[in-house]
Amino acid sequence: MKRFRLVFRKAGFLSSVICGLVFWFAVLGNAGEQLPGDSRENTKQGETASRTITTEEMNRRYFQGETFSAVAPDDYRIGSEDLLQISVFQIEDFNRTARVTADGLIFLPLLGQVQASGLTPYELGQVIRLRLSEKYVQDPQVSVLVKEYHGEPVTVIGAVKNPGVYQLKQKKTLVHVLSLAGGLAKDAGNEIWVSHDLSPLLMQVAEEKLTARDELPTNTITVKISDLLGPDGSRWDVPIRGGDVIRIPGAQMVYVMGEVQAPGAYVLEHDNQRISVLQLIALARGTTRKASLGSTRIIQAKPDGNREEKQINLAKIFEGKSPDPVLSPNDILFVPSSKVRGALWRTLESAIQVGTGMLIYRPF
């Protein structure tokens, strides 16, 4: 009996040792993937990194298919060629469908021509009610429904996959129209400009201001994509009506290449935003174990078209021994490998030639 107890004690001791070794190997393995610096900094970086999403994933989630509901028709303005269903309670002879003419008129028995274009269905119902009550029916109950919506042109320009003019046959929201345009292009910024009631001249001026990133025209609202797709997104999913112009300006981006967990381009939330090296490394989910932290470089484009390189020491920045540099739009942060020096320069050259195949991350 004593012998069995001794065997069980030895087995329990060995299993404890094995579990302890497995635990410490796991801790050390994970530690090798973390950035230098204390654990609080690493936690902050992980939390920041979760706020980005690639353009491809965003389009798959939000801007594909016909899954978006139309706006309630209460605010719809009747237009030419719309087909209306008009009913008067308990007067079946008056019930009929009527097509709105190019002049915006409909023809009804007893009443003749009635102006319909520009009115909501409710407003048209009230007009018919008043005219019937003047001569024919006491307090008639009139309902007007739009059975067919004639296409209303909405213009989508800028950084979408399929810019152009879309004919809406019923009221839509901003998310739905963006889905009709194929979703956002890779280089889309984080803002959407929606302009209402623009004349052709104002549309041309708005186009010029879009190109120059100048002051927006009147009757224009700005919607951030991160707000539109966020938890309170329904508030920003504004109704779109005929004649609206939707503009998506190109993005201002910074790039991180080399030995980081998520290399690519990162869209800035607005044109004037600046981002520090530590913030960008955090968005890229940290460096790899092969990173040569002391040989990190910032590559900046100069006004004459040339590029200027500046070497920094990431390890000292992580430890708080060196200041955290601030990056501007189009800057490249390159974290080289600690391996062969010749490979470092080849990788640096590829980092400078930032191509269209890289992933683009945006705020989310």
C-alpha cells in the first residue's frame, strides 16, 4: 500500500513539473512576439489595432448585395412617369391607377387635371380630398400609393469601384447607393460628402472643390465612414433622393512595411491628422521577432519628387529613451529584417515602391 502511495506521489510531482514547463514555454513563446517595453504599452497597441479593417473586408460586410431596406416613402416626392394608386373610401368608381405625365399632372374623373409632381403621396391625397369635398363628397377619405417609382438620377463620383449616375426606382439610403456603386475603392478616404439640390453649375463647382480638397459647397453634409458603419450607423445612413451627388474623396495614408505583423497602408481619419511611429506600429499589431529595431527608417517624399530617409531606433522609442516621431500623409515607416544586410536594401527598395497590391486598412 505504501508503495502505491509513493508511486502516485511521484506521478503527481512529475505532472506538476510538466505542466509548469508547458506554461513557461508558452509565456516565453508569446513574449518573443511582443514589442519591447512594458505590458501596458503592448495592451494599448493591441486595443488600437482592433480599430482597423481592410477595404476588402468592409466591402464584403456592408456594400454587397441588395440587402438594404429602402427609406420609408412618407417623404418621397412624386415625379413624372410615376404610377399612382388612388383610392377613395366607399367610392369605388373613383379608385384607379394614374400615370404622372412629363408635365407632372394626373387626370382624375370629376376633377380633371391635378398637379402631382413635387408633392408627397400624403400631400396629393389632401389636395384630392379638398377638391372632392368642395362639390361632390362630404369629408372623403383619400389614399395615394406609389406603385411604380420612375428612376431618379443620383450621381456617385470619386473613390468608388463603379462611379456614375444611378437611376433609383425607389428611395434609398446612403449605404444602399454605395453598394450599387460596388463599394469603396481601395484608395477611398474616410469621408463621404452628400450634396442636395445642386444646379448643374453648382455640381461643376463642387467637382472642382472635390479635386482641390477645398471648402465644400452649400447644401452638403459630411459623413465619416467609421461613423456610418459603427454601432450608431443608422443615424448616419441618410436618405438619398433624386438629384443628390455623393462624393468620396481619395484617402490620405501612411505606410508601414517590413517586419511588422500587418504591413500595409493605413487611412488617416481626416486630412490634417498626424500619427506617431508608436501609434502606427500598434495599428500594425507590433513587430516580428526578426525585426532590426535599431535600423528602422522613415522615408518621406519631398516636394521635388525625391525621397528623404531618416534612421530611428525603435527599441529606444519603445523604452521612452527617444522621442516618438510624428508621421505625415504618404510617409513610409520601414522596419528591416535583422538578417543579411544586402537583403535589407532590397527590401527597402521594395518598400519605397509601394504598389497597388498591398492591403489598405481604415478606421473602424
